[in-house]
Amino acid sequence: MSKKVAYWPGCVSRGFTPELHGSMAKVAPLLDLELIELDRACCSGAGVIAEHNQELADTLNARTFAMAQQEIRNGADLMMNICSTCQGAHSESQERLDASAEYRAQVNETLKPDGLEYTAGISNKNFLWLLVEEIGLEALKSKVKRPLTDLKVGPFYGCYIVRPKSRIGIDDEHPRDTYLPLVIEALGGTVIDYAGSHKCCGFPIITMNTEASLAQAGRHLGDAKDADADCLVTPCPLCHLNLDLQQPLAAKAVGRKLDMPVLHLPQLVGLALGLSPKEIGLQRHVVKPTSVIDWTTSVVGSVG
């Protein structure tokens, strides 16, 4: 039986990196997911808008939540996103909105002309969480057509999906800051531990301190390379931008060769479920994943 989700891809995955949005669309039916895209939803604000105008950020996100709730009333099971940054910004807004009926009513007044109203308590999950908590690792494993045999994958969470723990819902029952390795293993890959897996990619400061941002990204990529990873996987399009798109500049910032492919989570899942590299847009990456991966049989990390 398919699961319906009110789907928020985020603006980066539809703009800068459309291969991320496109790969999710290809992967969904293979996971028995029906995506009901919230195509009129706006940017989550990425935490930046809230720094300048908190009510504006909360109103924008309440609008998205209200649109998702309309779909949930029409049969969707929950709201899903493929962006860690959106998850963080959404969770922050939701925490404020759900905490105060008075504030929620104030925000809903702004939404009223569009016939929208946010009711406290929406379930909004990143694709990573949904894989583990809704689909389940055993069910995911059963759908694998091309195991990621011998592929050494470094998980990269980014910051917005692992902190603060209470807001993100990380607890003993939901150890969400451990899910990426579980998914990599379910897909048949080998998990690589390295220092930067739970650290910020540097994107949030790239316009304020470009050199520090690039050095941050370069350190994480270098740490993964030193740990012998073939590639990184991230649930965040903004991390993907800083780690892949900016990688040539990051290499200069840290003064070393990196050449570390970075895959978005739906792309890694798609590979294991049998999709071709072209179907999930790997040819669009700055650092080509095909440089370390042989697609002829199973997925095998290159030698040397």
C-alpha cells in the first residue's frame, strides 16, 4: 500500500540543484511513496529571514504547513521534505507556533485571505527520517536491486537536522542523528566514520566570510578523503552546494586535492534501487561520482 506525503522539496533542490528534486521524483514510486507536491509553497527562510523578521518567517512556514494540512485532510499521511535546512527552519517556526495559541491566531490572520489556517501539531519529516521511521530499514533493504557493494560512503548530516536535539525530536526512541549510517548499510554500502559528519558545511556563512566557509567545507571533505571514503551522502541541498559546487574553491582554501563526490540522499537510494546515474542526474555534479564508482555490475568503489 502506498504512502501519500505532502511533499516540500525546498527551493534549492528545484533551482540550483534540480537533479536532487528530480531524483526524489524517480525514487518515490520505487518506495511506494506518492508525492503530492506543495508547488505553491515558498522558501522556508533557511533561518536567515527569522534573524531579521521572526514573524515573517513563521508566517511563511505556517502557510506551507497549512497547505500541507489541506493535503493531509484529503488523504496524505504526513508532510515530507528533502532539505535538512528546511527541516531546521520549519521545526523552529513550528515550535513557536505550537507554543502559543495567541501567536498562532495572529499569524493565521495574515493567512486568512488565502483561505489558509495552520492548526498546531503537523508531522513534518525529512526524507531520511521517513526512510527509517515510516518505511523501515528491512523494507528498504528488500527493495534494493543494486547493492552498494564495496562503496565506502561518508555520511554528512549538516547542522540543521541534528541540533538542537529537543527541537529536532532526537531522543532514545528516535536517534535521528544515527540514521544515515543505518540507511547506507541497508543499501549495502560501507559506512566511513570521519570527524566532520555532524558539523556545519559552512554554507550559512558563505556570504559573510567566504574564506572561512570554504575552509570549513574543505576540512570535512579532506577528513573524509583521509578516512578513505569513496563519496559523501547528505540529506541537505545546501550542504550539497557547499561540498560539491564549491569544492574546487574549497580545495584551494585548504591547499590540497579533494576530488570527493557528494551525493544527495535520494540519489544514493536511487542507485541501490536500480536507477541509472543519468536518471538521477549524477552528470550534473561538479565532482563526477562516476570518477570513483563502476556501474557495470554492482556498485564498486574504484581501486587506486
